Amino acid sequence: MTMVLTILQLISAVTVTLVVLFQSGKRSGLSGSISGG
């Protein structure tokens, strides 16, 4: 059961990270978001 919860946490963390990257990438470009712009 613990393993299942850990996997779910990892998947949701990666999903949230990708969503944030894609949203900021659409707005100002990936290089801009990485450099803090």
C-alpha cells in the first residue's frame, strides 16, 4: 500500500511540474522561465 501511495505522489509531482513548465513556456518561452524571467 505504501508503494502505491509513493508512486501516486511521484506521478502527481511530475504532472504538476510539467503543467507549470508548459504554462510558463507558452507565456515567455522555456529559456525565459528557466533563467527566472
